Amino acid sequence: MKSKPANKIQDLQFFGEFGGVNPSISDSSTYTFLSANSMSETFEGNMKGCYLYSRNSSPSNLYLEEACAAMEGTEAANVFSSGMGAITSCILQLCKSGDHIISSRTVYGGTYAFLKNFTPQLGIETDFVDITSLDDIKKLIKPSTKIIYCEISSNPLLEIADIKSISKIAKKNNLKLVVDNTFTPLSVSPAKDGADIVIHSLTKFINGTSDTIAGVVCSDKDFIHSLRDVNDGAFMLMGATMDSLRAASVLKNMRTLHIRIKKHSENAMYLAKSFEKDGIKAVYPGLESHPSHKVFSKMMNQEYGYGGMVTIDVGTLEIANKLMEKMQYKNLGYLAVSLGFYKTLFCAPGSSTSSEISEEEQEKMGLGEGLIRFSVGLDQDISRTYNGIKECLKELNLI
């Protein structure tokens, strides 16, 4: 059945304490009990609907969690104070010393650094792989493997993970498939194609206003409950708790996500086609020239497009920096990291968001120093924007 994730979000009905159209914000760190027995039962996880302490849960966070689970079609969700909080807690909940992870070679720089530099200190080993090569994934599986980790559209190279095919490999070998869907919310629904766990940095497209740091893990009830366990839950014990005020803010912004994603995708497609037409090397899953265009097209929820992320390669970091400075000067976007803002954001990831990856490894994966990553904004007249970018390209003799 065709996935309708936006409908699932809109069908949720939350009222405020006094009938407000927005749910009331729970501005408390701790909660009272009518009896001492209720408190002890809640500590043991046996009292549904009772709140203990906001590091564990709060009504405001639960509203957002319900919306995120509805969007991804999972049983439950848990929100975090950051996307990295969600990623690291999820991985540490699944893995212990001696375990092995298979990860896409192109993932967010923070994720890469965590798997490459931090988890080995805990005895957890990671092999990085070209996620588009199913044979290479199979070859890396060993008895200690616990996770296959990937991003739907990888950061920053926009390599596409074939979730349905990778899921079959994971299930055959009793592995958990953990998918970061930050670049493509609504456009792709990984859980329906077999992903066990779906992660988002809520900071990005889902919130959409670049004023909040937040993350979420969406999965089945058992895994979410394990994250919250007072004895060995990674979320509960590491304290990556989202603030209730921020949860309420993200929930409000989620209501317009379907409108924004359509516009982000529409504008990104226009820029990608325009770059390609003018001879600029562009990468975008919506272009037929993208090696995984057909894979993405089969996975996607058609009405939301191919996402808002585009890359171009202008050869050198010096040229990339000059181009980005010109574009910012002409108010065509902002030279900034992150993504999902109403304004176009651009950066050279090799020296910024992926700088944790060594130059040698960047070269192996095809991440050139002249690569520019665009998070395409909500410009009403995207043709005007491109005309401005084209002027900048001409000034640098790139076209």
C-alpha cells in the first residue's frame, strides 16, 4: 500500500490542557505521585501514562515522539537533545565490546568520527563500505556483526542506499539495519522497506527553522523501551534528553513539513537540471545521470520528490570558496553548515562537515575538495536564484 506519511502526522489530534489547538507544554523536570507505590511502580516501568522525571520522558516529548513514529510508520519513537545523541545512543544500545558494525563509507562526519575514533575505545569495530555494492556488504559480515548502518542519501556524496535489498541481507544474517533519513524525510519511508531503526536529526528539514538542535530514533516498542530502561538504557543513562519547550516547537513545525519538502525538492530539481544543462558537474538523485536514480525512484513517495540536497564540483577548494562567497554576497544563500533552512545553505564539506574524514579517505570515496553541498531553500522564484548563481559562475569562468 502506498505510504501516506503526512496524513499520519495530520491525523494525530493533540489538545492543550484548556482546549488549546496546540498541546500544553510540560514545563517541569519532575512529577508528583498520589501514592508512594505509584512512584516505585513507575521506576520499574510498570505504570503507563505516569511521568517520573523529564530526563526519562515528558508529555511534550511524547507528543513529538508520536508524530515522528507516525511519520516513519514505526510503533514508537524517542526524541533526543541532538541528532548525534540519537545516533550514538542507538549504536551503544545495540553493540557491546567485541561487536562489529558495517557502515556506509559516506556518512555525516560526526557519525564517521564516532565509529572510526570513539567506538574502538569500547572494543567495537567498524568496517566502512560502498553502500551501493551489495556484494561488498555481504563480504564484510562476520559472526560478531550486529549492525548495518547507512544514510538513505549519503552526506555529502548523495550515494543512495537500496533499503529493500540491504534489509534482506540484514534479516538473513540476523542483523539490525539502522538508517539515517535526515536528508529525505517524507520522500522515503525506510521502515516500510525493512529498516529496523530510523534516525533523524530533527534539527534539519523536520524542524526547518535552524533554531533547534534535536534528534529522534524511530523503531519498535521493545527497542524504544530498551533505550529508556533505568538500568541499562543508553538514552536514560547518558542523559541526551530533549527540552520540552523545544519539543513543542518542533511539533508545530512538523505540521508544515509536507509543504516544505515538496518545495525543497522542486527547487533542488530545478537547480540540479540547470547546473547540468550549463555543464557544471551536478549530483542529485532526481537526475537520470545519477547512478542510483532508478533505485531512489522505486523507494520514494512520489509526491515529495527527491529531496532538497544537491552537490556540484568546481575542482578546487579555492574556487569553491570564491563561488560561495560571491553567492552569499549576492544574497543567493548563506555560507553555512547544516540543512533544511528556508534559505539555501552551502558549504564545502571536505573542509567542514566531513573534515573528520582524512584527506586520503576522502579521496578514496570520491569526495573532492571542490565539492559544494547545497541545501536548497524555499525560494518562490528559483529561476531568479539560478540566474544569480549563473552570474557568479560566469565571473569565475566556470561556464
